[in-house]
Amino acid sequence: MLGSIKIFLLLGVIYLCKASEEDVLELTDSDFESAIGQHETALVMFYAPWCGHCKRLKPEYAVAAGILKDDDPPVALAKVDCTEAGKSTCEKFSVSGYPTLKIFRKGELSQEYNGPRESNGIVKYMRAQVGPSSKELLNVESFENMISKDEVVVIGFFEKEDDLKGEFLKTADKMREEVSFAHSSAKDVLEKSGYKNNVVLYRPKRLQNKFEDSFVVYKSGVSLKGFIKENYHGLVGIRQKDNMNDFSNPLVVAYYDVDYVKNPKGTNYWRNRVLKVAKEMKDVNFAVSDKDDFTHELNDFGIDFAKGDKPVVGGKDADGNKFVMSSEFSIENLLAFAKDLLDGKLEPFIKSEPVPENNDGPVKVAVGKNFKELVTDSGRDALVEFYAPWCGHCQKLAPVWEELGEKLKDEDVDIVKIDATANDWPKSLYDVSGFPTIFWKPKDNSKKPVRYNGGRALEDFVKYVSDNASNELKGFDRKGNAKKDEL
């Protein structure tokens, strides 16, 4: 009996996965033009089957497709395999990396897709592409429905045509992927709202609280976009993967089970405690994040697993240094933590492997705890490789890197490597988005590190170092040619 139930559940999961995948149109060179022309709005993913980023995106893309196909009007999601039957189509639309996403309207390329890569974010972004950027509210019922939405909405109330309305509609066009806009000139709507010739930002009911107003009225003196950005998340925002860039440092985040679908009351119980602190600490940004969605970020704070119901807290100062609140969550402890973070009284947390006992080899090994000493403040030039142990390209580069270190071991230049998956480094100076990433760090600290984009052969590195070294190398001229020994 149990075996039958397991089989039934497995078949159900397979069916759901298959059904969601079938919601994505698989297009080729032969049918792309005709198929895409049938849809008012379509999002197309150009991919390669071997691409890891594509594999991670596909399930999120399929879920979004299942939701958007039932919208009114619907949005179609399609995909094109650039390695097989869709090669010509990918070339036609200048696809040079995977995955590449583009938006089409009535069969014509409209714009690049620059939105989130998760199902919820894809849905929100694409819904904003359909219809006018601001919905016109013709009666009180439509107004009440708008402010009852489970999201932030910005509404313009205009008794007459004026400059503010013009700015409002332009702002709506620019921010349509981020914010829901509406406007009205209907007399009964203006009376119901109590506003004329003004713009109001309304917060969803689930986020309303006693520490801040449920709506904010625009005041002249700042741009409308600036007003929306400043007030969109309120005192304590719900920080998710698709809006992380909205939250700037200094930032304090409480991680716990954030779930407004299954447990809104419990979610707000802890958020309200963070709000009380945020009300006092205006110079620090605050947010809450779901601990399961941000497991990797918690790991970066040295927290393997957030146990219990109480939030765990991490923060970053204005320079991006990381701090962890070691004491148990309470309003008093959170307030003290935020104050100490702002005043520079906390010891930063540095994710780091152990410092090597012996670091005299031709390639220096940097870790989180010795990066400043070994690289930043060494007073020497350095060529630094940021690698991942599982990366095939890094493994291929490893013997070349060792050979380079051996070749330059007597020079005033350090050849360095750091496991970027296990250690911290100054991310504001070294922007690492893939592996391996290589940077040249001049010994003069007033000069910023420069990303290396040259070849990966030994002679390529030797030529680069020879040309860029602060002082000419002893063994090579500026062109990378070996110097002849003097008699």
C-alpha cells in the first residue's frame, strides 16, 4: 500500500514538472518567426544545454511560464537551443552568452530582459511589460481594489493636467518593472482618497504597523523616483533575492522564517521588534530575510544553520565589513548591536580558511585572515587568482599558475591564489563573478586593482607582468623577453 502511494506521489511530481515545462514554448529556426508573432508579449530564453546557469534558470522559468500563460492578457515564455535547431535564430539576435533573455512584442524584438532570474521576479517583471505603465482608476471600486493589493502601490490623483502628472507618467514608464502605478482624475475617487494633484505611496496591509504611516504623501523638493525609492521598503523591508540591491549599507538583517502566506502573524511578530529598533536608528538600514532563502548568505556570516524560532542577526557597515550578533535576539540586544556597528566598536567577521603555516612556495596562498597582510598591504605588486576548487578552468590553470610562480619567484612580484568559495576578500576592490578571475594589484595602494583579461598561457602572464610591474623585472624586459646573462 505504501509503495503504491509513493509511486502515485512520484508520478504526480513528474506530471507537475512536465506540465510546467510544457508551458514553455520550444522554438527552432523553422518556426521561431511564425510562433513568436502570434503573441502580443513574449519572453525568450536563448540557452545552451551544457550551460550551468541555464540549468538553474529552467525550473524557475517553467514555473513563471505556468503562471503567466493564464494572465489576461497572457505572456508567453519560450526557449531556443542555440547549439542545435536554433543556431541561426541566436545569430540573428546577436546572442553571445547563455542564458540570454529578450522581450518580443508582436513578433518584433522589443528590449533586453534585465530582470530577476527567479519565478516570482520573472512574473512581476513581465506583468509590468503588459499594458500601460499606470492603470487608470475610473471609480471608487477600482481605487479600493488597487490599495488592497498585496504589494506597494503608487497612485497619482490629478484634478487637472499639470507638470506633476507629466512627471508621474514618465516615472511610471521608467519604474514599471519595479512598482505598481495607478492614477485617477475621477471626482469620486479624489473625494474618497482625500487628495487632489498629489501622489501617494500605499503600503500593503500585511506590512502596516504602528511604527510608521501606512501611506506616504509625496512632497516637492525631491524627484518622484527618489521619493518612491526612499519609502518603498519602509523602516524594515522584506529583503528577497530579487530585491537585494535595494538595500544599501550600513545594513542590519534579521534572518528567520519569513512567510506571509502560511504565517503572517508570526512573521510580523519578529518584524515589529526590528521595527522598534529601526525607529530609533535612522542612520542604519534594516531588513528581514527568510533564513532558508538566504542559507548561503548565513554561511558567509559563519552561521551553518539558523536554529530555533528566534531570528539570527547579521550586519554590514558602510565599507561592507561583516558582523554577527552573538547574543540572543531581543530588542535591547539588537539596538546595542546596531549602535556598536555604526560606531565601529565591533570585531568584523572574516570568513577564512586557516592561515597557512608555511607560505614560502612560488605561489602564495591567500585566505580571508591574511589577505590584507599578504596582498593589500604587502608593498609589492601581485597577480591574484580567485578560484573555485570544483572549477574545471581553474584546475586547468593550476599547473600554469605554479609554473608562473616558479618563473617569477625571485622578482618583486607575488603570484597569489585564493579559494573564493571559502574566504572573504575586499569585494569592493575585487569584483569576482566567475572563476577563475584574475586581478593585477599594483604595489602602490593609491592605484586600484585591475582585472586581467589576457590569455591563459604562461607566456601571456609573463608578458603582462613584465609590462605592468612597478619596476622592471630582473629577468625579463618590458616586452617579456628573457634578459641575457651578462658576462
